Amino acid sequence: MIGLILSVIAVNMLVFFIKKNLTMNQMVHIWFFTISLQLIFDVFIDLKYHGYWYITQGIDWEAFPAYTILIPPVNILFLNWFPFKRSFIKKFLYLAVWVIVILIYESIAQIPPPWGYFEYGWWRLEYSAVIDPILLLILIGYYKWIQVIEKK
């Protein structure tokens, strides 16, 4: 739980103090999209199939920060620095670095309590290595859609 609290504080402070390339409207959209997508995904993987969970299995208020104020700012940072106007190779490398960082963080979050807060059931890190790039590409697609809507 201590790791979750420190992570939430660190990531949110970073988002608060960085130079932002995203508008406030885009950040709010990304924040709520992230919560929605994560909850939909986790309802199945966590609650229905018990693949992984935060803090304890099932629904608990202690895991609420992980769902609402940890992952959304990470996605804002990812999009804020994404090299949209660069070559495919730079975009691919950027995505690969982020996936590696996320996988390292996921591994660290599994240390025993009170520092760790993430547990695996049947889920494995390899599954995250496959799913994370897909989720980040969905996020990029959503962000581009927001940009199109804003121009109308």
C-alpha cells in the first residue's frame, strides 16, 4: 500500500509540474477514458477470472486510487511526450520503452506488502507484455479521435 501511495503522489506531481503538450480538455478526456477502459478490462480479468488484483481479491476501497489516480496520469505522460510527428521507428522505440518501464513497474508493484499492492492469480508478466502495447495503441487512437473532434 505504501508503494501505491508513493506512486500516486509521484506520478501526479510529475503531471502537475511538466510542460504540457495536451490541452486541459484532452487531459480530462484521457483521464476518464483510462478509468473506463481499465475498469472494463479489470472487471473481467480481476473480478470474473481472478487473473490479477490490487491489494485484495474482489472489490475494495483500498484499490480505488490504483483505478482512478495512478494509471490516468501515466497515460497523460505517455501521450504528452509521444513523438507524433516523428518516424515510425521513433514511435515504435518510444512505445517499446514505455512497455518495458510499465513491465518493470508492474514487477516492483508485486513485492510483498506493505510496499507492494499488486498480485497475480493466473496472470503472468508475459501477458502484460503482449496486452500493454495494444492498450497504449488504443489510447493513441482515442487521443487522435479527440483531436479530430476538437477541430470540428
